[in-house]
Amino acid sequence: MAKKLQKTLIFIRAAFFGTVPNIILTVISVLFTSYYFAAGLYGGFSISILYIWLFFSACIILFLLLKQLYKDKIIRVPRSVIITAGVIFAICLLFFLTVEACIISGFFPDRNSKQVDYVIVLGARVYKRWPSPALERRIQAAYEYLSNNPDSICIASGGQGQDEIISEAECIRNGLLRRGIDKDRIIIEDRSTSTSENIKYSMAMIGNENPSVAVISNNFHIFRAKAIARKCGVKNVSGIPASMPAMLLPHFLIREFISLVVDTAKGNTSFF
């Protein structure tokens, strides 16, 4: 029994700390797990797909264990399979980085976002009656824009979740009214449950043939929101990014990658 335990400990030490690359991957796995708990404590463990960080951590652990089993010749894998897996991983990594670069491009305000006809403030989670940190920053960005552009009309867009006392649209309106924006400049769209519906329902309320429109959301969301707007027929669309709490930004960059890929696969986006 003691010998088996000793062999197991030697195997684990070799798998996780045997080489410098193994140590680096082990540290990354620990960081992923730590981030899961840190982000959960900061923003709530109900954040959409937050568990993906535990999944990433588990994948690294499994890879290190399989790698050591292969090194110790306990399992055998054809070299062709290893090469193929490496090529697929490299392609997926390149695709991921390319998409993330597109997402990050939305962090910067568009030059044509000054004095648009309408700004659409996209909804986000509401805690009972109060905006989440992400939505609070969208409201603040909308307030600053509307204050500097007195002729622009705001559409507060977002439906009501099961655990929300008021709709996201009403929460946005309340936040703008508290800051002093005239109620006559705010239109409510409170039926939508997705970004695609945000844009579609908001544009139906506008009715003009070709208005200039800016979408206001957190920085990670702008690129996809504009792509969805183009698909909905908005020819003159720009983005106004609001900041995002630094603690949550890494998670939402990952989540946005998945959302953008899914929306594109469903035909909900247009990039030109």
C-alpha cells in the first residue's frame, strides 16, 4: 500500500512539476480555478457560464496526466494522432485570437458616433430594481452621451427576467431620469430577451428609413451588437462602449467569443 502511494505521488509530482512547461500549465490551472471563485464572489456565481473556468482548469489537469501516462508508456498514442491534435489546437487558437481581436476592436468609440438620431442602450442584468455593475456603466455612458448631444433620442431596451422586479429597459430609464435626462427623450422597449431582439424591436419603434443609430453597451459587447444591427438592416450604425469592471472583463471576453460564434452560425450577424 505504501509503495502504491509513493508511486502515485511520484507520478503526480512528475505530471505537474516535472518540467518547466508542466509547472507553467499547473500555475495556469490554479489561476483559472482562483479566477472562478474571485469572479463569482465579485459578481455572483450566477454569472452566465462562469463554470467554464473550472472546465479550462480540468482540461489542463487532464492534459498533464495524459501526457505523463504517455511519457511513462502506460498509454500508447500514434504519433500521427498527436500531430493532428497539435495542428487542430493551433488552428483553433489562431481562430480564437482572431475573433478576440475583432471583439477588442469594439473597445474604441466610432468617429461617426457624434450626434446620432437615436442611441439604443442595450439591457443587462437587473438585481431586483437596481442595475448590475455592467448595466450601471451602460447607463452612465448613455447619460454622458445624451448630455453632450441634446438632439439625440434614447431607446432603453431590455425585457424583464424571472428574478427581476422591473424590466431592464425601465431600470435604464430610471437611471437616466435620476441623472436629469428629460423623460421625453427616452423610449421604452421592454419585450426583448436577446441582443438580436434588442436591435430588431428598437428599430421597429424608430420607423425611419435610414436613421443614424449608435448602440451603447459594455466594450466587450459592441462589436457583436453592431454586427447584429447590420443584419437587422441598420445601415448607419456606430458603437459607444461603456467600460466593464476589470474583475469580470476576462470572463466576458471568453463568453463573448462563444456568443459571437453562435450568433454568426445562426445567421444573426453581418460584418459588412
